[in-house]
Amino acid sequence: MILCLPLELAAVDVRIETRRSLPNSSVWELLGTVLRTSLRVPHSDSWESSIEAGARKSAVDIIGPQLGELVGISTLTVSGEDILVARWKPIIDSQFTSIWAWDTPQFNYMILECSLEAFGSPAQAERFIKTLIVWKVPTLELSSITAAVRVGTHANGTILVGSGQVLPPYPYGVEFSLSAIQLDRRAYLVVKAGKGLFSIRHYPEGASYVLERFPPLRNRVQTWSQQEILEEGGKAYTLTGPISRYDNRDAVLIQELVRRGVSEIQMEQLMLPNLDDIDLRSQRMFRVLRTLKQSNGVKQYNSAISNVLKRLENENPPQERLLELLLRELREGVGTGANFSEFAVGCITRGIAMNAALLYLEYNCDSTALFQKLSQTDVPELYHASKESTLNKIKVRLTERTQPK
């Protein structure tokens, strides 16, 4: 998850070198499709208009307030991904003739039509890009852009390719690159940015890292059988690109399954998918627990959660990271009738997931017997203070419970 907090950023360092030739960019086909696409005006309160609004706001984060009135949008499917194409008029006195977005589940492409003179030399291209990129993405810095510009020919083709270094360097979701295409004496600058830069702030749930967007997956799954939904779970992990590292698609499926209700065994399978990647396992577990908490379903699946805790504890070695995640998520907001204090005391006795177990007990333990067992349990010196603090909080809760109201 990419956090978003206010941050003032310095101007981007742009460095451009000269090349006699450049390989044709992969955006050639994309540009051709964009220019051929017929557009329409969306309804102001539609799902499509919310995606267009996300694309507009994302563009402003990168190039500033260059976008004027919306000309229109279109939706299409390319290689299984639902795409939104949008076109805006530029603002008055803009250096652009037209501005488009090619909005995919994984990336935002901004296509800017401008004069070829902007790329006449490395110095001109450097000034143009340095002026263009304003970069208003919170917490992340676009520290530099390096690119190569083609000189010495007027033929149609790629005239610039480059990439940007985003800090801190997340492994996926914050990609940034540039391409410029010469086509019939005009230039088209294509700015490509990872969806993770914008998804939380600018897009509705289900619009980022979910293949099916028009109509949205949440509408489609309502007509699917429960078995179909279960079989679709985890498919995004097998795809190429950053989408394979996100569980956004599974989140929609899980929400629908929890809404309908699944068996205890199916809930265990949802929480413990057959995945080797610990990050993906953590994502899935977190997503299922959050969905259960939001729907007040923890009590309903108390037995399944208990079995998952035991399975993680009994793995060799115990899955401490997942146990920590589970106990921290179960600490608050689960409602009455679901208490895992006995398991938490057992973790402390075994010396696993100590911090999360103590914190869980601090909030939830209401058993005199477990209080006494914890007080008699030896813990490493590192945890002495945490244990005493937890015991004091439990003691206060037990005392308040016995006092007459």
C-alpha cells in the first residue's frame, strides 16, 4: 500500500542525451488506437464519469492544471483489460493542441499533442519536460528523469524515450516513463505512470488493478454462481505486470462471498490460499479479515478463524508474520462473541508473535484464569515491560467488571 501524506517536492532533475536513432516505442499502437477512437459524453453521475474524474485528477498531479473541458470518452477492452479513453480540450494559452488519457487498470497514460519544436534539440526537450512535469504526488519524489532524443531526421517515429526515478523505490505501482512520437509533423508526448500513484486518492474502489471495469466487477459477480466466484479467486496473481502483486480484484470477490455466506471450510481456504509468496498471503488474510469486520462477520466465522490460527501456529516453523497480522486485526472491531485470548496466551507461552499476542490480550482478555496463567508465564526480558503493562490493563478490566453498577 502506498501512503499519501502532504510533502513539498523540489523541481525534477531532467537529463537528456542525443541519439541518431531510437527503436520504435511500444506506445505506437496505443497512439494509433487513441487517435482512431470515437468518443461520447458520459452521464455526469455514471461509473464511467468517476473513472474519467480519476484520470483527470491524476493528470493534474503530473502536468498541472492543463486540462480544460471534456470532449468525450470511450471504453474498450484490450488484452483482457478494460480501458477508458478520454479527451479534453487544453486550457487557454496551453502549449498543447489536445490532451488524452488511456486509463488502464494498471497504468495511466497521458497523451499530449504538441509542436515538434519542443524536441528539436536535447536542450529544448530538457526545458520542455522540466516545465511540463509539476509532480504533485504526496510522499513520493520524482527525483530525476533521464531520456534520449532523436535528432537529424524528420521521419515519423519515436523521437524520445526516457524514464523517471521515483523515491522511495517501491517495487511496483509507481512506474514512470516518457515517450514522444513524431507523426505527420506533430509530436505526441506519452507519459506513463503506475496506478499506485493515484489509486487511493483519485479512483473509486474497483477501478484500480481490477481487469473488469466496464461494467465494474462488483456488478458482474452478482450474476455469478458461488462456485464461479471461488474459482476466480487468486487469478490476478497469475497475470503479468503489477496487477499480480495486488489483491484488489480478489477484494471484490471476497466481499460478494461474505455477503452471500460461505462454509467454515471455504472461509479457511479464503484466508489461507495455496500461495508461497508471504506478501500475497498477508494481503489475502488482511483483506478477508477487514471484510469480515466491516460486515460484522467475525463471530459467524469464529471457528474458521480459530482453525486458521492453529494451522499457522503449527506450521514448521510457525508463521509468525501471519499470526501477528491476524492478532492485530482481531484486536479491535470484531464485536462480541469472538475472543481469542486463550490462543494469545498460548502464543506467549511458546514465545511466538509476542508483541501482537500481548497487545491482543491488553484489549480483550476478560478471564481471571487466563490473567493468572499469563502472570505466571516467563517471557524474555525484552517483553517484561509489555507483559506488566498488559497485566495491569487486564486487572483494571476485571476489577471494573466485578464492581457494582
